[in-house]
Amino acid sequence: MLDGVVGWPPEFAQRYRARGYWGGMTLGQAFDRSVAAHADRVAVVDGPRRITYRELSRLVDRLGLHLALRGVRGGARVVFQLPNTAELVIAYLACLKVGAIPVCCLPAHRHAEIGYLADFTQAAAWLLPSELRGFDYIRMAEELRGSLPALREVIVAGGRAGGGMTRMEDLLRDPVEERTTPGSLGRLRPRPDDVAVFQLSGGTTGLPKVIPRTHDDYVYNSLQFAAVTDFDGGSVLLVSIPGEHNFPLACPGIQGALLLGARVVLAPSPDPETVFSLVEAERVTWIPAVPASVITWLNHPKRTRYDLRSIRTLIVGGSRLTAEPARAAREAFGPALAQVYGMAEGLLCATRRSDPVEVILETQGRPVCPDDELRIVDDDGREVAPGELGELQCRGPYTVRGYYRAAEHNRTAFTEDGFYKTGDLVRRHPSGNLIVEGRKKDTINRGGEKISSEEIENLILAHPAVLNAAVVAMPDPVLGERACAFVIPRPGATLTLEGLCRFLLDDKRIAKFKLPERLELRARFPTTPVGKISKKDLRDEARKATQA
């Protein structure tokens, strides 16, 4: 186990193994087993490319050997920033097989996030596109590389590569296995209790926390979620959410699909006509989606022109799907609708196909594992009465016991007996399912992307025209929430939303999805009785402003 990783106490680990939750198999071994059983099936569809399990395995092993020969193996961290292409799938599996640890960043991340995460994890490699949606990733890598002494390899998928960088295409074409001793990959195999993947938290206190997921718990995460949501080897999964997210990657996601022999169809974006045409052409059966995408699909004028009858499961998560769009989705897509509530830290809840319709429409599901332990507590940590609102705490065989290298934060994020304090406010429905009502902590959930108010406030305060700033969520009918910045300007200074966003993008180089989308200038902020800024009052003001 890596230094800085908190493992499960021995008595819990023993229980989870004895009950079969942890099968003692790495993700790479599980993938190899799937390849042996499904070699000639199509594994991945990426535009015109159709890759069988046999072909995928060959490419994975080839890239794995190249990585290992470059020292990217055995616990080396690898920043992933690839779009939804076959290269993402190949590189992810290659890392798992040689024991390198993917750090699951997003294509939307920029200098601020990547610089911090690559430095914090001491990443040895960085996988990125050359260009995507008009952004030059090569230039970003060139600008950051000098401040990242641990970074040895920058590998570019698609297009040109900068000086000292390597094109992934060249590695995938080079038959290194012909120059390597047979069985080399097997000797590099990690252990089942090793860290497999670093996922990222939503981030409520600044930049994201790093979440260590082991092979044992992540295999179970995918396969158990598949079992309770009727996902199997005959499923056809469409991924339109950025594939590094825990939801489309491992719930059951790309990972679960490939462990079961299913087909993964990669979409470059959740654009309605892109998604509809892929559903029709590939007879897609299973789609993970965020509420913002579902609402957009429902309202698209050309939806009924496509044959979408193959969809068996439209599973919605990332943020709460409220009852009204849930009902519209069920009317549009039939009984395919399901809801999921979960987190990269572990716990997964889902509605079941057998649940009553109103339960599917109104709740976010129940845990997928018999040993998922839940507590709903008040501000003093006491369990609330059934049906009352409280903060959810959880622990179980796939819920981590601590963030990576975050001992001080872990003391407040986890209870003494190992329950993770989710920060989510929930109540228990009479059915036993959970209803998620919001966040206890100061986070904005923009279409499934979590934005830390504190992080954005700190960056806004660096603007020369700003005296004080507070960022809150404002309601949005499509994305759920957007960021509204309340600012007290310095005397005599002027500030516009356009100017503020330009400062955050050009000077602070943050991801675009984090930008405030409304600016309210104030001479003073409302305060609580103890003198703190009253975020509740500001949220009320933002809500009223959007309704005006």
C-alpha cells in the first residue's frame, strides 16, 4: 500500500474477503478473463473504429509494455486527461495491468487543476490530447512541465506532439512485445489490495481531494452495481459523459462492461443528435446520464425521428433528477428510467426495475451491497428519526477509509469508527430508498460537475477590483445549479461578469465549467448573528434574481 493511503482495518478486510466482496483478483486479471471468454465480440466502438476484445487486449498489452519500459509501472501515477476515445480505454487498462495508477482528471481541467494534481500525486506521466474544442493541451503541458520534476513522460493521443513528448499512436504501432521476454506483463502485475485508481472528490474545501480505489474494491464496485441494475454481457453501453468520471467509468461503466463482455460505444459529447444517432445505429441498451443531458434530450425537437426503442436502462445520477423531469423521461423512454446516487469515495445507491413507479421517480435508490452501512445524523452526530432530514454517513467494502495524503482532512471527513461523512443531506423514503435534498457543505453541483465555492472565491479575491467575494448556487432548470458570484468591489473600481470570467480563464486558468454565470455587485453582504457571511441569504437573493 502506498504511503498516505488509509486501508480498511484488518477485521473489516477479513470480513469482506470472507463474504466474497473482495475476490482477490486485479482489474487486469478480470479483464484478461473476459477477453478469454469473449475474444471475438466487439468491445469498443469509437466512430468508425470497431475493436474486438482480442484486438483490444493486444493493444492494451503493447501499451502496457511501453509504459513499463519507460518506468511507468508499479505505483507510478499517471494523469489522465483524455476525451472519450478508444485511446482512453486502452491506456486505462494498460496502466491497470502494469500497476501504474490513473489519476482521473478531466479534459475540462486546466493549468490550476492539473498543475496541483500532478504535483500532489507526483505523477510520472501525463496522457492528453493535442487539441480539443479549441484548447491547446500541448502548450499547457509545455508551460507546466518545468514545475513538475517527477513528470517523465507526456504522451499525446491524436495530432502532433511537442518537443520531448511521445505520440500514443507511435507506441500502439510499435510491436514491442516482439522484443520482450514472454510473460513480462505477468511479472509486473499488482496485488489485489494495491491502489488501482485515483479518483477525485467533488471538492468542497478548495481543489479536489484524491480518492484511492483498490483493485479489490473497484472490481466489486463495478460488478455489484451491474448485478443490481440488470447490466450484463449482452448490454450495449453508451458513454457520453467524460469517461474518467467514476459514474461512466466504473458504475458499472466502461470498466464493468469490459469485465462482462459487453460493448462500449463512445460518444464525443452528450449532444442530442450525436447520442440519438448512436443509440439507433448501435442498438444501445444502457445509458448513464446527468439530469442536464436528460432534460436537453427530452426537449430536442428531433428526438422522435430516431429509433430509441433499444434503450433498456437510462440511469441518471451526478445530481438529483427531480420528479417532474423524471416523469417526463419515463413518458419519453418508457420503463427504462432508473436513478443512482453515489460518490467516487464509494457508496452506490440505485433504484431497481421492480420498484414502484413513484419510488423510481421520487427517490435516488438504496445501497447495492448488503454490507453498506448507513447513518443519517443531525449536526451533533445523533441519528435522526425515520423520514427526517440529516447528513448521510456511510462505510462498506468499497467506500474508502480516507483520502490520499490528507491526514488532517480525514480527521473531519471520517468518524472515529470509519464512517465517511458525505456532506449530503438526505431523508429515508418509506420504501427504504434515499431522497437526496442537497449539500451540507458549500458546493455547487453544475450538471454533475462539483464546484467548490471556496476555491472560486479565493481566485476572485485575487482580482484587483475585488474587495470581498462570496459564491453560491443559483437554481437552473437544466443544469440544476449554476454559480453566482456576489462581489463587493473596491472603492472606485468597476467589474463586469465578462471581465471577471476573462480574469479567471486567462490569469488563473481554471476549468471553464467553474466560471460564475451571474455577477451581483453589493456594498455589503448579509451576515449571520456571529458575523459570518450568510450564504443562505445570498442563495435566496440569487434565486429571486433568476426568477425576476
